[in-house]
Amino acid sequence: MVGDYLKMGNIRVLFLSLLFVSCHLQRKGDVLISNTNIIDIETGKVFKGDVLVKDSVILTISKPNTISFHDLQFIDGTDHYLIPGLWDMHVHIQDSTYLSMFLDYGVTGVRDMGGCVNIPTDGCESVCPEILNRWKVAMEEDLMNGPTLFIAGTQLSGTGWPTSLPVATREEVTNAFRQNLQDQVDFIKVYEEIPWESYQEIARLAKQHHLDFVGHVSEPFLLSDILDLGQKSIEHIREPLVYSFTDDPAELEDFMVADGYTEDDRQFVQPWIEDANNVIESFKKNQAWFTPTMAVQYARLRFQDTQWIAHPERKRMPASVNEGMNQHLMRMKNSRDYEGDLLWWQALTKLVKRFSNENIGLLAGSDAACEGGIPGYSLHEELILMVEEARLSPLGALQTAIINPCTYFGLKYNGKIQDGYCADLVLLKENPLENIRNIHSIKAVFKKGKVVRFAQENSSN
Ligand SMILES: [Zn+2]
């Protein structure tokens, strides 16, 4: 137990010296969360304790009701549950309001998956890296509240999309890297239709510059080859990946029959079918990650979900993003391929379950605010879909949003509630291990030790 190693004598000395420090330095933002249920997201164990936060870190954890201070912000955690802050590993930030929306839902870290637009559009691309970097600095200097940000900057793409960087030739790859390095990105995002020679060059330059490259998969390549090149994470479900949802040939046959595959279709996808089991091994061998973005895939089936469409949080989002959602829903409504979307959705749920069983690293990512995603709220939905549709345990789902992102980024002092760890925390009224929907029951959110959201008693979940 975390509290056990602190002997009483040491605690008294430590407390006296802390009192001295806090009285004399008058530091603001020191918080005591007392008598709360602390969840260890690695093991699922729950233990009671007092959590003392000083500046931006967890200073100490002790047995319940053993810390009493006058100069601290006191939060009664009795019957509440404390977890480390959540991460959304696939977002596109188009407006500064997203930053506070993330925090309101306990999302204290995000991986922005890039783009470069100067004004909000349909929600599927991010604002340019210059703006995101400006916000990053403001947050570091405590002038702005928001989640920890890792950014992709402008995407590398073979599609000719106007706000992406072209990578058809070796020279274009060199230029794209130069641009991204100038923009001080944290990693490289690849999109689709990238020629194989360019892919190889991207892998080489990424290694040379000590940057990860992540993103979509370019057809017609085999996913196992792309993973062997070193792509660190794969986003969304696409053709080179979907056939890995099962290792049962009969189940695969049912899928293809139900989706109306012709002989030509079967021939076209045959290389990916043959690669399907290699994909599983390649993910493991290369320690690559998969971000299933279930929430955005599920949005294809939601054109009649009035509660979701009229969610009150949409009022906080730019009008163009809401309009983008309406157009997306209209397209889905008019689509004759609802059955196909449903089949792919079912395949995705099985794929997520299979990857989880195979211990392949999963990352929770919502793709908000693309196609109707709501910053913060959609990450909760991603976790709920992982449990209720893909049949992960609540603990397994929470790990994809807490432990796995910290491992992915190599963050040594995030993702756990322990002495010396970063005080990005979420206090819940109900236990999320009993029901993942309790992730909605937020009482308080702490970013670097500062209370950034506090729900009053009579407010709803
Ligand atoms: Zn995206």
C-alpha cells in the first residue's frame, strides 16, 4: 500500500517541515483531497487515503484522515474515487474553447493529430501548429488552462489535399520535414496515398530527427510492412487492417458475404487477408499502437440519435464545426450502405477485443471534433464503447486513456497516483470500475495541481 511505507514519526517531521514551507512561501494551489478511494489503474486495486498536492505534483499519500492543514484548499473525497487524468490520443483542435472542454471532462492530455487551417472548418483538421504552439506556451506559463498538448502539425499526404504537405517525391519529403521541424511539431503524421519510396524516406528521416511517425495506412500496402518500417501508431480501421478482426475463416467468409463482396473484390483484398495474422505479430514485434477511434466510426450509425445530435455542449463549439456534423449526418442518412457501415462497426468491435486479448497496445482517441465528436465528452463515449461494444473491462478501457498514453509518450511521472507524480487528477462521485458510465460523474478535475473544474453538490452529472 502506498501509505504504508511512511512511518508515523517521519510523517510528523515531514508535516512540520511542510507547514513551515507552506506558511513561509504562501504557495498557492496546494490541495488536500482527503479520505478518498484511490484507484491504481495498473492493477485495478482501490485503497483509501489522503492525497496532498503541492505545486503541480502529488507530494504525498497517507492513510485516510491523517493530514490536517489550515492553509490548503480542502476537498472532501469521502465516498469518491480518484483517478489520474485522462488522455484523448486523437483530436483535432480548431478553437481555444476545446481546451476548457477537455478539462471539464477530465481530459488533461491530448495528442493533436494535425492539419493546418487558420479558421474553423468542418472539425476534421486542426488549426495550424503556430497557433497550437502559442497556446502551449501560454499554458506552460499558466496564462491559459488546457490539457498537455502533443502536436502533429501539418500532415504528410499523397492525396493532394490543399492543407497537407505533398510527399510524392524524395525532395517533397525533405521539404515536408523541413516545414514540420520549423513548426516545432512533436511527431509526424502520415495520411494516405503515399508512394512506397516516400514512405521509406519518411521512416528514415523520422529516425534521423528522433521523431515518431504515426497515422493512417496507405493502400495498397500491407500493414505488416508499414509496421516494420516503424510507424508507431495506426489510426482508424481501414482495409489493410479490417481483416484481422478474426482468425476464423468461416467468420471472415460471413463478413464478406454479408458485405456483398464480388469475385473481383475478393481478389483485390486477398493480399490483406493473407497478411491479417502477420499484422497481429507485427504490432507485437514492433511494439506499435492502435487507436481504433470507435467514437467517430460509431458516428456513422448515429444520424437518428437526437440526444447526441442536440447535445448542449455543441453550443460551445464553432458554428462551422456543427455545420460539418450536420452535413456528415445527412450523408450518412442518404447513404445506401448503412448495412455495410454496420458490418464494419461490428468488425471494429471484434478487432478491438482481439487486440486487447493479444495484449496489443490500444490508445483511446475520439477524433473529436470530426464528424460530430465533442471535445472531452467523446473521449468518455470512446471508453463506454470499448466496454459496452468491444467487451473490454472498465479497467482495460481506462488503461487505454491513462497508462497507455503515458507509456506511449515515455512520460515517467504521469498516469499514476503516487508520490512525486504529476497532479493531473480526476475525482469521481462513483466508481468507474463498477460501471464505465461513472466516468461522467465528475466532481473535480485537477490540472498540474490546480482545481480547474469543481461541480457543486446540487449540479447534475
Ligand atoms: Zn483524425
